[in-house]
Amino acid sequence: MAKQRSRRRRGPRLLDLPGIWLGQHWQTALETLGRLKENPLPSAMTVAVIGISLALPAALYVMTDNLRTMAGGWDQTAAISLFLRFETDDTHAKRLSQDLATWSEISRVHLITREQALEEFRALGGFEEALEEITKNPLPIVLAIYPTPTYSTPELLEGLQDKLLKLPEADFARMDTLWLQRFQAILDLVQSGSLLLGLLLGIGVLLIVGNTIRLEILNRRIEIEIMELVGATAAFIRRPFLYAGAWYGLLGGATAWLLVTISVLLLQQPVSRLASLYRSEFQLSGLGFAATGVTLGASVLLGLIGSWIAVNRHLRGAEPQ
Amino acid sequence: MIRFENVFKRYPERGEALGSVNLEVQAGEMVFLTGHSGAGKSTMLRLIGLIERPTRGQIVVNGRNLATLPRRQIPFYRREVGMIFQDHRLLPDRSVFDNVAMPLVVAGVGQKEIGRRVRAALDQVGLLSRERATPVALSGGEQQRVGIARAVVGRPPVLVADEPTGNLDPDLSREIFELFERFHYVGVTLMIATHDLNLVKSMRHRTLTLDAGRLVNDTGDW
Ligand SMILES: Nc1ncnc2c1ncn2[C@@H]1O[C@H](COP(=O)(O)OP(=O)(O)O)[C@@H](O)[C@H]1O
Ligand SMILES: [Mg+2]
């Protein structure tokens, strides 16, 4: 009985140690956060600068992501529009379209009669006066040709177009996907650009956090010196500064998320209205679950690395001369 | 407990501050260190606190050879040596309690235990009622006693004090020295640098005299 009590009094048992260790870390984390609140203005400035720096690449990502979704909707437009000679009639055109649909390069053919084309033209609006003057329909029959997925590369489409133009009914053909592919190439470029921008701004964030932590270390020089004199380990002294860096990162990341999300919310209505003018159901989407996770994770990591650099340069631990 | 073997300390700009010091202090001894200003008293205490390293020679404290002590062990060594400074080195924006608690906080002692031991230390120096005050609200003598409470709160076996009464009047100085004597009676090894020769003589403890970095007199144990 007495033995047990004395053992308990000697200190924490080994099994409790991880809990104590975690508790200490949690306590340090909370204390560090409290210290940020003690100097709200410089802390808020640092967080704001980090937030804006991270918001830029995040916004660019959201933009390209949305454009890609939008472009995905256009994949359904025909790859090649084949305009038939004017003397071709509807029944002939229909037979031709059924014929073409059996080609291995082609998955589907959609016939647009002259009347349909004229209707569509009217629906676009703005041409009423011009149309009134026209007595005879000037529009040709168009075959919208959708290639099989394996034939969707520019080179193969080019070959298909040549083949189609050799048909006696063919007048001329227009490739519709080329601009789409160019658009996608531009998107790829913008996305790589945003990655590069993110990298540069990430380095900026490292410098900002590093400098803020450096100033905090200088401000607390005396306290640090005394802590070293009474036996603080280097790890103990570094810990609150590392936590401060992580907090700056997390708060900056959250600010970036907020900035992007607010921008998306503000733009959602105008974009939907614009899309509806083009008879599209397109909806602007914000940072998704995964992208939010990446933003916050990256920001915490940047904050940690930034403070780690500052701490390594300015806190070397007790070092006798 | 404290052993100096042929210790030299040379500062690049000022030349030799300590030359060929040999010394053995037994566990539980109370030793005064006297000498003119610039004789090397502070230098000796800084060597014991491992704030500086000797240019030559060996120092062994509490069984640890300071020359071979790895850097990572320095914090743990410092927890075994309580240091008291003439200018107290207190944090002005922290309460008396927080100042005294610092050695325990950095050692990872639990909250409850910290409260218990800080109050015990403040009680020993007679400042239990001032734990909420900040150091600036205290007199010079009280501030020095806070510094002493901080030095003893971790119950180190060795205490070194560098002119702890340098700024105090004789009565207060005597009080402080009597406080040190109480730690001496419970077995702490003390080394106290001081100018106050009258006080030193009246207290009858071993006294070392430094002159220009040389140990010129050692009264031996009383
Ligand atoms: N950090 C230092 N850098 C250069 N010289 C120093 C330093 N500390 C002390 N000294 C010199 O070493 C000698 C001893 O100083 P010190 O140990 O402070 O003497 P005391 O405490 O007895 O007055 C003096 O000549 C002093 O100028
Ligand atoms: Mg001195």
C-alpha cells in the first residue's frame, strides 16, 4: 500500500507520458494563439499578406477549373461541319448521313435541314430586318459529324475532313474542335503558370513568416536568454515560434479560402445569367473539398517551414562563449 | 562539488581574466568570493554556470566535467545550478509567480506541482503575499529575493550568486546573506561573489580572494 503510493508520487507513469506530451503541445499551441491576439495588428497584417498571396494562385486555379468544366460541355459540339452543295435535297442528304454513320471514323451524324438552320438563325435574334428582306432560304444543308473518340486528334480529323471533301455532295467543311483544342492548350498553359505563380508566392509567404518570426524572436530576446539560463532546452524555446508559424499559415490559408469563396459567390449570379444567354446550365464552382484541403495544408506547411528557417537562424540554443 | 583545475580564461579584447585557478569546494560548503572590481569574480561564476567556457583547464561541477559536456546536456546541467545576478534578470512584464515558476515550466513540471513549489520558494524568501505583483512594483531587496526564489525553486544542489547585494543597503544585505545561510544549512553548495568585506568577515565562512585573475587567498573552511 505504502509502496504504491510512493511510486505514484514519484511522477507520471510511462504510459501517461504520451498524453502529457500531447497535452503540453496542445497547451503551447493555445498559448501561442493567445500571444498572436496580444499583438492583433501586426499578426493580422501578416495573416492578410499570406491570405492574399495564397488567394491569387487559388483564384487562378478556380478560374481554370471552371473554364475546363465549361469547355467540357462544348465537347458535345460536332467536330466537323460538312456543308452540302446547294442543289442537294433533304432526302439525298438523309441517305448520305446514314451512309456516313457507318464509317468507322464516325460515331454519329446529325442532319440540319435548311429550315432548321433558318429557325436557329432566327432564334439568335438581331437579324429580323435582314431576314425579312430574304424571300428564299440562302442556307445550305449541314451535316454535323461527330467522330469516334479515337479519331478526335487534330491529325486524324484533318484526314477525315479531306476524305469528306472528296464526296460529290460536299461543298466545304469546317473543323469545330480546333479552337477547342487550342483553348485547352491555353488552359494548360495558364494552369502551369498558376503553379509557377503559386511557387513564387509560396516563397514570398516563407519570407513573410520568416521575417515575422524573426522580429518576434528579437522582441523576446531577454526572455529567451533567461529561459536558457534556467535550463530551457532548444526545443522548448523553439516550439512556440514554430506553432506561431503554423498558426500564421493556417489563418492565412483560411483567409485565402474566404477571399476566393466570397469572390466566387459574388460572381456566381452574373456568370449564371451570362451562361443562360448561351442556353448553358453552367454554374461557377468554388474551391472544392480537396482544393480547400490542399490550400490549408500548403499554408500550414509554408508557415511551419518559414518559422523553422527563422528559428534555425536565430535560435541556436544555449551556447557558451 | 566544484573543482577548478588550472583554469585560464582569456578574453580576446582584454587579455587574461583568470589565470591558473585551482580550487576545490566540498558539497554543502558556503564560499564567499571577493576581490577588486575586475578581479575575475563574475568570470569564475559564469564559468560555473557554463555561460562561458575556459580557455584552458578543467572545471568539474556536481560530478560533471564541463569541458566534455555535450551541448544538448547544457540545459539539464543548468537546472542543477541556480544562478543569482546583481541585476536580478527578472522579466518586468510577468508576475512574481511567473518569474519564479520559469525553471519549473521549462523543465516540464506539471501545473499543480509548479504552484506548490513556487509558493514554497516564495515562502522561504518571505514574499508569499506578493506572488501577483510585477517586479517593478517591488523594492530592490524584494526583487533580489524573487531572483533567489527563482534560483532555488528547482532545488538545485549548487547556487552561485554574483554580487547579489551590490545595490542594497547593509541591513538588507545582511538579510539576504542570512537567507543564503539557511540554504547552506540544508546542504546546498553556495558560491557568492561580493564586495561587502565587513559582512563577509562577520559571517565566518570560507572566503576566496581574487586579484587580477589569480586566487591569492583562501581562508579554508571555518
Ligand atoms: N565579456 C567580456 N569581454 C571582455 N572582457 C571581459 C568580459 N567580461 C569580463 N571581462 C574582463 O575580464 C576581467 C574580469 O572581469 P570580471 O570577471 O567581470 O571581474 P569582477 O566580476 O571581479 O569585477 C576584467 O578585466 C574585465 O574587463
Ligand atoms: Mg562582476
